[in-house]
Amino acid sequence: MTTSKEVINTYLDLYEDFEAPRIYLKWCLITGVAALLGRRCKLSLGEFITVYPNLFVLLIGPAGVRKSSAVNTIKKLLVGTSVRLGPTDTAGQRHGLMAALQGSHTARIRAEIENDMLMPAMFEEKDALRPANDMFLIAPELGRILSTSSREMADFLVDLWDGENIVYQTKGGITRLYEPLLSLLGATTPSSFATLIPENAAGHGILSRMLFVHADKNYKDVPLIENTMNAKWLEKYKAFQGRLYEIDSMRTEFMLEQPAVDFYKKHYNYIPDLIDPRLGAYLHRRPIMLLKVSMALAALRLTFRINKEDISLAHDLLKEIEPLMYRALEYFGKNKTLFGKMAMIEFLRKLGPEGAVTRSELLSVAAKDLSIREANEAIDNLIASGELTVLGDKYILSVAKNELIV
């Protein structure tokens, strides 16, 4: 049987003569497949935990690293599938995206190459297979979706990642979105990203839900792309697109084979090399990311059974991007209070669920970033927010709210 890694390599071979970094292409494919599955597919972990495959992936890198080119490869391949593409420019406002999720907006790509032969009837047939509230937002320029410091839009995207019902009050009345689900593939530079997310973004849920894929140079120089003009390449292209059409027809519940369950349990508490403490909240969501990516990888094999190789590859793919995820935040202002809080939380997390320390120990941990007064205020804030619990003269991490229903 073809492995998910072999399918990814087939995709990379298809774009061997493209300049876009390989790591960009891999994650564009994974995100596109996750969007294909959408709300129609799920993974249940017991009675109360349901995981949907949607991902928020952001390609990060300097200008000229072919971020948009990578995004467009998967965008064109999805022509003719049932994926509903969201509006490409919301000016940082929720209204356009809300209208799209209510079905009053239809965004459909008509490819400018061979795929133009697809008839409107094919789109209409596919549209009937997917609810309007299940959408893929592709943003080669993230600034067209998020305006400068758009806190409201960032909050809205968090809700759409979670897939919960949304009730939105406007002057004109109440707008309701029932079980919306959004997948997002975007691209931007680190400096631009710093202007698009609120300054206090390190404490915002949007960061823990995003996978930042960084590259700082092109795969190779390609003055002219010639392979897309020959019949052999077009045959491979159509064959791969055919696989995506088959994935698009999947409407089922995924399951984990026992070796995959064993691997997942073993790596559930894996601590990635994140470097920047502002990404600390991602740690809590990584196990869910692992399952989401595994679902996409299993789908690449045209199966709903997630095997050990799928989840192991998902783990490796995440490990590949995690050490450089901090590059997305390199232009954010450094909030020393936040760094002090994150240092204390990280210290307690490494002690494990039974870890309990005195206030003096916490003050020592934060001493690098904060004065005694500032550290004491930070501890009090963490207690007030419910992140720390006091047991006598000891402090422990509070039991986290169950955020696994996504």
C-alpha cells in the first residue's frame, strides 16, 4: 500500500522545478487535504472529545521566498472539489466572512489552465455535498484578511477553528452561525505579521491554533518553469488531482489503529523545542494538532484508518517546523511581564502534574525578567486568572479547562 510519505513525495516531485521551499509545499498539501475532509469527517476520542481535521497554517518568510507560489499550487489542484473557498479580502472585518459562512457568498476558482474544461454542473454537484458553513480560507497575503491589530477578527477566527456555534449581535440584529468550521492557509512576513495580531497576542488563542512554517530561502533558482508544458507532467498532475477528488468523497469517521494509539499515548506529553515562551500555549494543543495532521495523512492514502506510520510522520512533520515557529514572532514587542509569567508556568509544567513549589521558588524563576514587586503581581494575576492554584503555602498549575472538543 502507498504510504502517506510516498504521496507527499509524489507531490514534491510534481513541483520539482518550482522555487518554493519544500517545507511550504508539504504543509500546503496537508492543509488542503484537511480542508477537503472538513466537518464531514471526524475522529472521536471517547464520548465527549471530537477532533475535526481543519488546520490554520501560516507560511512565514521574507519577501521573495515564493510563499504565494506555494499556496497557489494547492489552490489550483482543488479546482473541481467541493471545497468552499472564502472571500480573499475581508479588510480585517468579520462581516464578509460571516456572510460567506451563511452561504450568501460563493467563492470558486476557475483555473486558467487545463482545469477550465470543468463544467458548472460539476461545481453544482460538488456544492451539494458540503454545507456552506464549512470553508477554506486561502490568503496568500494575510493582511487582506487581518487588518492592523484586528483583535475582533482574531477572536472570530479562534471560534471558527473550534467549530462551535456563534451568535453575533449587530445593530441590525442577531446573526447565528451553526457549527461553522474554517481551515486557513495564509502567508506573510514576520514584520507584517507583527502588525496584524494584537500586541498582547502571546496570550491570545489564535497563536496556539496556528502552525507557523518558516523558510528563509528558495528551494532552488528556476529561471523558466518548463515542465508544466509537457504531456507527461500534465498526466501526473491530473493523476494527483484525481487522488484529491477521491479524498473529497470521503465522508466517514476516522479511527486509530492500536499501534497508532500506543504511539499517541507515548508522545502525548512530548515537549517540542519552541524556544519562544510566547508559544507556550501551543503545548496544550499539540496533541490535537498531531491527530489533525494524522487524519490528513491517512486520507492521502485514501483510508480512514490512521496507522502508526501516519501518526509518526505527523509527529516528525511537527518536529520539523516547531524549532523555527518563533520566527513568526520576532518583530513583536517583548512584554517582560508576559515572559516572567511564561517562565513560571513552564517551570511548573516541567515538574509534572504533581509539581508544587513555594512562592519564593516562583519569584526566583521570574527574577531574570521581573523585579520582586512585578513578580509578585504576576503570581497574583496568574491566581486570579485561574492558571495557578494555591494549596497551603504551595502553588501548582490549575487543572486546565478541557479544550479538546474542537
